[in-house]
Amino acid sequence: MKKIVIIGGGIAGLSAGIFAQKNGFESIILEKHHTLGGECTGWNRQGYHIDGCIHWLVGTKEGTPMHTLWTQVGALEGTEVFHPETFLSFEYEGNAVHLCRDLERLRSSWLRLAPQDKEAVEDFYQTVKALQAFNMPVDKPISMMTLFEKIKLISSMKEAGAIMDKYGKISLKTYARRFKHPVLRELLANFLPEGYSASSIFFALASFTKGDASIPYGGSKAMAMRMEDKYRSLGGTVIASSEVVKLNIKDKQVDCLVTKDGKKYQADYYIAACDAHRLYEHLLEGRYSDSAFKKRFSNSIDYPLASNIYIALAYEGELDNLPRSLRFQVTPFKIHHEEIHYLTINHYQYEKTFAPEGHSVITCAINQFYSDYEAWDQLSQDMQAYQQEKVRIGSEVLRAVEMRFPYMKGKVKVLDVATPKTYERYCNAYRGAFMGFLPTIKGKMMAHSGHIKGVKNLFLSGQWLQPPGGLPVAVITGRDTIMWLCKKEKKPFTYY
Ligand SMILES: Cc1cc2nc3c(=O)[nH]c(=O)nc-3n(C[C@H](O)[C@H](O)[C@H](O)COP(=O)(O)OP(=O)(O)OC[C@H]3O[C@@H](n4cnc5c(N)ncnc54)[C@H](O)[C@@H]3O)c2cc1C
């Protein structure tokens, strides 16, 4: 039986492990952290559970190809799905607007609010509606498709291609100017940071309004644990707290890898289901650089990487009447050189086990980019200053929430504040990134095969390989690598 060692037990590593076991390989997952899941995680603080990942999961809708894949890896086994009514609610100068699940409701409420924007609203509605028929290509990597399969795929993506042509090179900020009503303009302009393509909002909303992109009950950690259970039940081996620090390469092949505690592991194949930068620059010591990644890592303007400050609050009360996800204006405060004018909060009222009875958890993610990471990196050289900054930001968010919701005053406390350095420390995430390269108007989309030029038995899997990254890409690319290995071994691939 051929042996595979997988570096990293995030969703990509677990997916690779599950399909490796299903396809008659012997596999081991080596994970740096003491627990599996990678960025798909959650953690406990003071009797509360903080969900650290899933805000929307493509593939929660039964009958979609992504749902089938999540089922094959046991991610949704025995789990109900929570379907929020709105993707995001947005407040601006006394007005509120909602990105509703029900697209007809979205259209009519926007038209009521902004009759002067009829043309722009209709175009927005039609674009989202047209994209609802689009499903992420899931079955196999494009490079493994027959000519017939490729033609079929291209024709199924006609609509999506046309929308990419129309909106892929327009920034959301530019697109927002088509709307006259300030709240619609501001909602769209602020949906994603500067430079991001307008197409992003259409793909996200198309998925959501067709009844997909919901949230599995139990949250992110529980989903990763279900995949771990599936992997173990198929005979896979997990070795946690085991960071790979070196790959020994002989005759253009990995001969063995070495973990921090000095142990060596040998296999026929090695899958790096970890951060791409960690693989190329640390484990391969920059000796097998890849031009597609190099170009992106060296151009942070066209290929920005987003990280987060992730703040969790506990509220002594229930939030039944609050939208699941709300963006609102705040009295500006500074983080590094940036003024923060809005905060987006999520609450977990639908999860009865995340908080003691009658209490709730609120999280708030503040995107961080290139210079923010630099500032955090520098600050973390002085642990006291770093901790103080985390406390300050936690207090600013708490104050802003209490100002927006006066009934919460005195009943909110800060549970935790994670920074880009936290993601780096726990997951080896390059610059704390929580996704791969997001679609911008100047950046070119990458579809990387995961093959490492110059090393025959080493493959990369995970969120970095394809836009838009996220959990679907992680699970797809983990599976794809095993498809490749089956092809290499000249044996049929099985999904079951
Ligand atoms: C706050 C937040 C919200 C998010 N929301 C969503 C969402 O709503 N929907 C969505 O689809 N996605 C979301 N994401 C993104 C999603 O979490 C990631 O895209 C996905 O989890 C990436 O999976 P991965 O397996 O590719 O990588 P990772 O999760 O980074 O897994 C890599 C694993 O490798 C391990 N590792 C790294 N180096 C080594 C080494 N040298 N040796 C051993 N192990 C190593 C790491 O510890 C980690 O466990 C969110 C992420 C964050 C942080």
C-alpha cells in the first residue's frame, strides 16, 4: 500500500486524508497545533464558545455539487443547517438596508427605499438572479477533464463568464456610484475593501439567495471535528502538535520530512495542505519557487491578502431581534493609521450551546491588510504593548456596541481579541491571511494545479490554489490531489 504524509490538518488536509483512505492509500496527518481544523475553528472562553470561521458555507444546500462533496467528507453528517434571513444588514445615517435571502424582497425593499435608483436596482437584481444557476465546478480539476468535459463546463459557465467580463474589472467603489441613494451607495462601496472587484458581491449573493451559503449548526470547530472523525473511522492516523520544519530532498523527490521534535517521516507521496508561503519559503527554503505565487506574494496592491482582528463579546441577554450580521456606523477610532468608521457584528443567538442560558456571543471582524500586519508584527516584539493594544481595541468595540445598543450598557464584556499574529502563530498563516488572493480589478485569477515544479512526489493543497479561496476551495483541492495520485498510480478514483 502506498503511503502519504499530509502536512496540516485544516479542511484541505482532512479532505486529502479522507479521500486518501477511501482510495486505498495509507495516510498520516501531521498537524502543528494540538487540534485539527486549521482556520476552520472555534474556541472556548469563560463559559462561551467563540466561533472563529463560518459566516457562510457554499454547499449547505442539498442537491448542489458542493453539498455532495461536503457529504462525502462527513462535514454535514447528522447536522441541521441554520439559514439566516439576511446576508448582511447595513445602517447609514438613520436608514437601514438588507441583503435579503429572498431576492424578490431585496428588490422591492430597495425600490421602495430608492425609487430614483430603479435602473441600477433592476440591473443588480437581474445580475444576481442570472448567477443563481451557477455552481462552482467541483467534480474534478480542469486539468484532468476530457475535451468533452471541458466544453460542457465552459458552456455551463457562460453566464458567469459574461458577468465576470462585465463586472470583474470594475471596483465595488466605482460600481456603487451607479446608485444615487446614499445608503445603497455606501453599502456597496463598503462591502469589500478598495480595489475589490464588483463581481464578488454578485457571486456571494447569488449563492445566498438561491438558498445556499448558510451555516451548519454547531459551528466551525464541530464541522472540522466531524471530518476528523470521518478520517479516523477510515483508518487515518493523526499526529497533532507536530510541526513539520524541513523537507529533505534527494534526486528531485522528498526523501523524508522532519518535525520540530526531530522525528522523521517517510512516504511515497507528501501533500503540503498548509500555507503556500510556508511551503515555498520555509519548508523548501525558497529553492523551488513558483512564478505564479512569486508574482502574487511580491505585489500586495493587486494581490492583497486580508487578515483580521477578531473580537468576541459576551452579552448578558438575548438578541432575537437583531439581524444575524449587522454593519453600522461608529464614532471613528484609530487602529494603526486607519480610522474605523464602521463595525460589522455577528451574533450566535441561534446556537443554544454557545453561551449560558439567556446570554449571547457577539463577534466582530475588522479586516487588516499589508501595513496593518507590519504594525502588529512590530508591536508583538513588545508583549506588553501588544496586549495593551488588544485590550484597547476590545474596549473600543465594546463601547461602540453599547453606544449603538444602549440597552446593552453594562451587560457586555470582552471575551477575546485575536490579531493577524494570532493566525500566524496558530496556523502558520502568511501575514495572518484567512483566505487566498481575493479577486481585485487588476489581479489575475490563479488556478494552480498544486504540482511543485522540480519535486516529483510533493503536492500543495488548500485555499491558496484557486480563487476565491475559503472552505470550498480547501475541500476541493484536498480531494483533487488524491485524484492526481490515483491517476499517477493508474487506479480508478472513488468518491465513496
Ligand atoms: C474569521 C474567519 C472567517 C472565515 N469565514 C469563512 C466563511 O464564512 N466561509 C468560508 O468558506 N471560509 C471562511 N474562512 C476561510 C477558511 O477558514 C479558510 O479558507 C480555510 O479554513 C482554509 O483551509 P486550509 O486547509 O486550506 O488551510 P488552513 O486552515 O490554514 O490549514 C492549514 C493547516 O496546516 C497546519 N500547518 C501549517 N504549517 C504546518 C507545518 N509546518 N506543520 C504541520 N502543520 C502545519 C496549520 O496549523 C493548519 O491547521 C474564514 C476564515 C477566518 C479566519
